[in-house]
Amino acid sequence: MKVAVIGGGVTGSSIAMYLDNLGVDVTLFEKNDLVSGPPICHLHAGGNLYREITLKEKIALLKESIDFIRLYPQAIDFRPTIVAVPVDDEGEPEDLIETLEILKNEYKKMIEKDPKNKVLGEPEDYYKLYYKKDLEKLKEKELVKEPKTLDEWMIPFAKYTNLNKIKYPVILVQEYGVNVFRLSAISKMILEKKGIVRYEEAKVSKKGDKWIVNGEEFDYLINAAGFKSGIVDDALEFKRDRLTEFKAAYVVKNKKFDFTWPEIIFHGKRGTPKGMAQFTPYANGIFQLHGMTKDITLFDDGLVSSDEESSYPKLPNHFIEKIEKGWQKEEAASRAKRAIKHMSKFIPEFKDSEVTYVPLFGAQQIPGRDAELRAVEISFEENYARCEVVKASTVTSMADSIAKDLSKRFGIKYKKQIEIPEILSLSDEAITKKACEIAKSRGYPEDMGKRNFSELKS
């Protein structure tokens, strides 16, 4: 029994490793490099960046993130996230607090069920609230190179944020960073060594009960082709509603801010000039910025949908050119400058950051018609699985669903996997070396392959 996976993003690569570990004969087809799609930087362990999603989706994101950390511990930056609500935002911090308490209790239950799920620190440290008087006290403290307490993580925020521009309390929550270059390194180190990956564009068709990929027969087909999933559906005459959204984040340098930061989120209404500002730290004064406005991360014509004729939402050509050939330097710089300005409204001294010219960017597919969807979406046809990941953390539950389907259809021995021994056996040093090489080869600072914080410290 042979399985083909189309697309070597985080989804396709993870599923290929998962199935290979179950003893399945799997081949992965990828035209470009492994794990090189839309920017992945944040593990939504509870979905506190998304005020618009349901509690059920937030609990799903918490569980999936915990599985993801157990699958890829060497790709995680173990640092918390600060969530702040600006004074001119219509939301209130209190809107999140009731949900945080539920998420904390869910996390506690997960640890009781399996102690290995304790990957976000102690349950009582899942979140902490800070009022203005707390931050005024922390402001006077010295910066700590290796923060060990929640308060120590808050010091940079207290020192550098304009504390009059936010509502209280401010929330610190155990949502961690995930490093796309390290995910790529892990995938390449395992899949290339085993000869599972073929770097070629996949042409697919059906012949009887077999799938033909580039002239070879397969019994089961997994469509993990990202924003090109619709091209595969069209080739096989499957109809599917979906959206595609082009988004970008910007890489900037700030030598003055070269110390250990948490991630920081200033909430805001998506698509407006006051859209959410997201500050993601990397090693040695490198930062990744999102600004959820139409002239920073989002684009006026960046959200497109499938239609009656095709399951493939067609992005305007200028986005396809960016994906295939890269950005014009001027546009990359002007959007990065706007991202710095957007962040400087809250962290004034950040205004002196330098831009780099290669954004992290890509097209994200969203199944159905709901642009707000953030949880898992997998669908099946006969011997065909369609994986449409919106958040990277959902890949483990998708892989598990596929393993169950293969067990039902072909009698393979099903076993739920969370850890894969081959991933866990890779050394941190080897992953760092490979990840830095990958970052550099893609035009990013090689420091982006490193981790700021490689140990879990509660």
C-alpha cells in the first residue's frame, strides 16, 4: 500500500514523518523547499490572540498546541506572550479572563490524564494578570538575561511600553513561539535522509481505484498543497469551497533591544488602521512584526475565494509573482517601515529599528467561507484526504485522522503518536546549524534559525 503526499509545508512534512513512523510506504512531492510557506511564528496554546473565535475552538487550539510541542520540542521558543488592549480599542481585558480560567483548568485536566502534557509550565502559571501599579514596580527592576519567573519576563514590557496607552489588567499567557526555519531543518534532516521527499511539481490524475502522481501509481492520496490545494481538487474533479489570503510579516533589527523579550500583542480590530500589532522576538535583536492593517500585513485584494468554475481561489498576479520571484525592495521596505511605526505607538523607542528586505510571507488557504476560522479542517473522499491547515498546531490531529482512515480502509496498524523518536533524537546543535543555513539561503538573518529560549522554565 503506497501513499503520496502533495505539498511539503509543515502539514505535508509532518504527515509524511507520522505515517513513515507507522511503517507506511509514503512519498512526499514538493516543488520548492520543505516548510517554506506562510509565516509561522506563534503557537496558539489557547487562542488568546483571537477574540472572535469560540471557546470550543480555543480549547482545540490549546490541545493541538500541546501535541505540537511534544512532536517538535526543538522548534519551540519557550517564552510567554503578553496580551494588551489599547485604550482606544473597543474590547476589554476582562473579556478574556473568564476564558483564561477555563483554559487553565483544561490544561490541568490534560496533565492529570497524561503527565507528559505538562509542556506549558505549571497550570497555575498558565496566565497572570498585571495592573498598572505592578508594571510601575517592575519598571524599576534590572533586565534579566534568562528570565525564570513570570515577573522577570514582564520587565522589558514594563520598561519600554507607554503604560498610558493600554487598559488594565495586562495578561501574560503561556503561548510560545515556533520557529519555521527549525521546522524546515527537522523535516529535511529526516525526510531527505530516508529518501521520502521528491523535489518535483506533482501532476495528478485518477486511473480506476489508483492515483497517478508523475506517472507512478499510489493507493492513497493526501492533498497538503497549501494555497494550491484547489489545483489538485480541480485536476481530480472534486468541488470544494475555500478562501485564500495573502499575508506578510516583516523582519527588522534593533541592536538596542538585543535582550530577552517575551512576545507582545496589542489587540486591535483587524483590517482597520488600528489593527492588532504583534511583536515576535528572535535571537540577537531580530524581530518579526505583524500589523493587521491593510497597508502592513493584510492587502486590499489579498483575500480571494473559489467559485462555481474552480476550487482554486485565484490570487492576483502580483501576489503570485511575490511567491515565485520575491518582493520589490521598495515595497518590502515601505511596509516594514509602517510596521515599525505601528509598533512604536506602544513601544516608542522601537522607532529606531532598521528594516530588512525579505518579508516572511505566503498565501494561507482557509476551508469554507469563514475567514475567521482558526481550528482544524480535514475532509475525506474515497482514499483521498484533503488537509487545509489554518494554524500549524493542527497538523498532529490531521495526521492522526489520516492514520485512522488508512487503518479502516487498508488495515494498517493504527497507533496514536504524539512523539516521534526520530525527531526527538536529533540534536539541538545540529538543528540550529541546519536552521541557520536555511534562513541564510532564503535571504533572512541566520540568527532567525536560533532560539532565544530553548528550555521550559515556569
